[in-house]
Amino acid sequence: MDNIVQKFFAELIGTFFLASMVLITLIPSAPFPLATAIAAALTLGLCVYFVGGISGCHINPAITFAMLVVNNISIYKAVIYMIAQFAGALLALLFISLYVGDQEQWLIISSSAMTSGVGEAFGAMFFAFGVVSTVYSNADKCASGIIVGGALLIGIAMSHNASMGVLNPAVALATKAWGWDYLLMPFVGTAIGGLICKALYRGFSKQTS
């Protein structure tokens, strides 16, 4: 059995970095001079290089779920990953709150839950399609961070008119976006995106084999 403890901490640390960066950019008393979407995409892309060789760098429960749906990860490992991801996000919230104080609401959410839920699912669908494509296309490891970070950035852009473009239930937990739209709908979107990507590559491989 591979070292699941090593993978657990890789996912925890990666999610901690990502959630921390998102929270830092959202501090109202000291606005960060870089948009949250760009900062999150850069952090995720770098984390692919930091811990991707250990755990695959999901650092997102919805992405882990997509990998489970397309049979790229076992149920046991998926559960371990998700526990690590939520733990990393909570640690980020606790750590950032130590020196900025507890923010009553990190995200200013104005749209209805139904609207934001659709937005989260739509953005997560594109994001997962990009992530899963790195598995089926055998993307070069040097390019994988760019692909994954870019997919997140575009996924956020596609969803921002309907939602805040969180696309990550663990980060939603850290930012106190505790509605079903932010905690559950990314799972729906990533499952759909992952299945579409798998069907596309499977069909393509059959036609070209």
C-alpha cells in the first residue's frame, strides 16, 4: 500500500495554502493588490508542482469526487483526501483569523442560493474538465500546473456572474460560505465535467485505435 499518510498531509498542506491565499485576498481591512481569482489560480498551479507528485494535488473535495466518479481514485483514498482537505481549510481559517481577527463574513454573497448553485456547478464543471483532461491526455508534468491553474481561473470567470466562483467546498468552509450552493453544487459540476471528459477521451481513443 502506498503511503496514505504522506498523501493525507500533502492534501492538507496544499488545501491550507490555497484556502489561506483566498482568505488573505478577502481581508477587508487590508485589500490584497491581486484579484482573488488570479491569486487562487497561481497558488493552485504552484501546488501542483509542490505536492502533485505525492497526492496528485486535488486540494478540493469536489475534484476528488470527480476523480472517484471517473475511477481514478479508490473510495478509501477519496475519503482520506476529503478529510485532509477540509482539515487544511479549517486550519487556514484558524491561522488567518489569529492575526486579522474573525471576519463575520469573508464573502459578500448577494445572489439567490439557486442562482449561485447553478453558477458553482457550471464553473466547477469546466474546472473539473480541465483537471481530468490532464489524466486522460497524459499532459506533460511541466505543463500540468498551468493547465490546472488556468482551468480554475476560467471556471471562476464562467461562474462569477451567478456566484462568487468558489468551486471548492473546502475553501467555501474556510470563507464561511456555508450554504448548500457552495458546499454541495461543486460536487455536481465536477462529476459532470469529469464524466464528459472521460467520455470524450474514451470515444476518441476508440476511433483512433
